[in-house]
Amino acid sequence: MTEHSCSSSPPDSIHSPSSNLRRQPKQQRGKARVEKILDAAAAVFDEVGYEAATTHLIAARAGTAIGSLYQFFPDKAAIFKAMELRHTERVKTMWAQIDISSLVQLPLRQMIHQLAVTVAQLFDQPVSRVVFVQFFMARAIFQSIDDSMTQEAINFMAMILKQRNPKLLEEQSNLLAEVCVHSSNAVMLAALRTSDPMHRQQLTQQIEDLLVAYLEPHFGDDRSNHVMKVMICPHCQSQQLSKNGYRRGKQCYRCKDCGKQFVVR
């Protein structure tokens, strides 16, 4: 639902060597110091923006000497690149841990809720939260993340949708996934930028409601029993239907292929 990479990586990879580090920490204390610097940088970038941020501000927020920061990072660009790599590895790990075969068997709302919770847990981490927001607000500062990550997210979502409904055409599953990812990213961006925790929670919930309503005609829990097996368009015999209100107390449907409406009899 949000940008990610499909390839898997071991959980320890978040501490793997990164090409932008001046010196690789070998001891746990050094690794912890790097993580503290990255979290501090996330806070500073979030508060004052990338342009106004300085290595001195970051070191002060991390509670470490500027010389200690320079042992690992030559400048703030290197720090931000390390944040990009950290976010990328966390996203890879997050999606690799999802059991897709079990996920697609869940009721639609439960499936969407599980995906939304997984993504929300990712953004509980300040580095990932800031990287996500900055990707849409200051694209020029990025060195390793680009639009290919969004496309990977779309491909991953399309794979989930295709497994849930194998009869769906590949081009249709790709289109549905594209809408899901872009709409989710837009609302998630608004949620992460608000300073009101209650409003953030409300916006996040709306992502679930939005996706469930959008996907229900194709992946609803009663689709296989009522749409695929019984309900067909009496005009063109298409099974691509969507609910279209009620008429005289009876469910009305609209055919997505021929555009005509009919009432359940």
C-alpha cells in the first residue's frame, strides 16, 4: 500500500554496511550510536527541514560530540542517504514477512486492516516516517530511492489482488493496485504531516474504508457466491457488476461492461 521493495532481506540487514558510512561500526555500542544519530537527524529534518538542518544540530539532538558524528558521516547528505537505506531495508523486511497465501484468504476488510496495521507500524519509526514525507516534499535530496519503489509497491499489491481473485485480468489488477497505492500514499502523507494525533488516526482509518469500498466489487466476501456464480448481466451476460443502490427495496446492479442497470429478481 505504500512504497516498498519486494525482495526479502534478513532482519539484521538494517545494521548492514552502507556505502555512505565513513567508518563501519563493529561493536554494538557503535551501531547504537549510528542509530541514535539517524533518529536525531529524522527529528531535526522533521522540525526545521533538510536545508536548514546542520550536522551540529543533529549531533546536539543525538547527545553526541560533532567529532563522534563525523567518525561515521562526512556531512548531512550522507546521513540522509543512510536514512534512505535504513527505510528501504525495513520496507523489504516488512513485506517479506507477510504471508500472502494466508492474507488473501481473510475477509476483505480484515485483509486491508492487516496491511494497514503493518504499514502503520513501519511509520512508528521516525526515520521511515521522515523519509516517506520528504520523498513527496523534497524529492531532489534523495540519492537512492526513486519512483521505482512506488512501482514495486504497485506490483506487490497487484500480486495480492491477483491471488485473491485469479479470474481478474492482469491489466485490471495492475490498475486497481495503482489506484490503491497512490490513494493510500496521498492520505498517508496528510496523516503523517498533521500534528494532531487524533486527526492522524482518523485519516489512517479512512485509508482502510477507502480501499475496502473501492475493492469490494471485485474482492468482496460475498462476491464468489452472489456475483461470480449467480449474478450476471441479463443484457450481455458479463460478471463484472457493481452495486448501484436500491429500487423499490431491491438491490440494483450496474454492468461495468455494457453500462446497463438491472434489479435483482
